Amino acid sequence: RIEGTDLVFLRELTGGIYFGEKGRRDNGDTAFDNCVYTRAEVQRLAKKGFELAMTRSKKLCCVDKANVMETSRLWRETVQAMEKDYPEVTVSYEFVDAVAMRLVQWPNSYDVLITENLFGDILTDEASVISGSMGLMPSASMGAEVSLFEPIHGSYPQATGLNIANPMATVLSAAMMFENFGLMEEGKAMRDAVNKALEAGIVTEDLADGGKSYGTKEVGDWLAANI
């Protein structure tokens, strides 16, 4: 149920509860965070999701909470209206709590998933453990003109100078960047090097499972020599 898993999350990053009005009232005893989405914001992300699904297995899952949240109902009706433009793509609609469960039980049942900011924040961290470590997970924040490619865990400042950080997510993020530029062979070369390192046991402590481990520099040098 985990073997062969190959899934992609597309998370909306500029709207939702993280960017809505927030504050306190009643002398600080009541707090609120407003979740707001526009149809245009949903369409922008959904279009990317449909386009990506067309290049993969033509399966798209829209993750929402449309049984209780009005923003989720907007998400669902917007994606449903776009289905006619992508007749080859099979679209499913699932509540976020059901997806959280299936990611643990049957992650390989998913391919491309699209969702709003908060849900995506939580689900992508959950999905990262499928690989064995967050240190293997690349990410990309895609903009209209500028994009940022980085490991899902961010800069990891706690590991500064300790030679313990897993460099594989950084290499895989670079592979995503090259592939985004249309340099597919270069991206594949980076992915192949990571796969070879995993097979050879050239890994940092987070992936060693009690066995022999190597430092950031040693793994990084090995990867560079095998790309």
C-alpha cells in the first residue's frame, strides 16, 4: 500500500485562513481567524492541478471540507465547473479528514491532490513520513513569474554547523526546478543519484534506521560525484 507511491500535492499559498482578518475581542478572551477565498484563487490552483494530472495518470483529488465550510463549497463547485475543460481527467472530491486517514492506509491510491492553504500545510507534513523522512521531500512555491524550490522542512537552522542535515531534499528540489525549466534529463540525473545513494546506504542519520550513517558533507559529495 506504500510501495510505488508517487503523489503530488498542490497547495494554495496566498489565501485562506493564514491571510484572512484575525484578532481578539472581549478583552482578549475571544479570538478569530477569518478564512476567505475567491473563485479566481481556486481557479488558478485548480488549473495547475488539471494540467499536471494530464501529464501523469489523469487522476485529480480535490480535498475540502464541503460538508461544513462555505469556502470548501466554493472550492468544490469551482473545480466541478472546470471538469468539462479536462474530460480526460477523473476527478474525486474527498473531505480532508478522510484524506488524512487514507494517506496513512493507502497513499498509493492518490496521484495529484489540490487543496487550500491550511489543509495542505497539515497534509503535506503528514505525507512526508511516507518516504521515511522529511529530509527526502522537495517542494516548490510556484509563482506567475518567480518560483521558489526548497526542501519541505525549510532551512532547518537547528542543524547549522552540525553536519547532520539530509541534503537529499535539496537535491530533489533542484531536480524539480530543472524539470520546471524543461530540462528533464538533468532532473532525472539528480533523482537517479538520490535513488542510488538510498540503495547503497549512503544516508544521513534520519534514514539510517540504526545502521551506518554519514554526514551532510559526505552524502552531498557522494551525490555530486554520481550526478
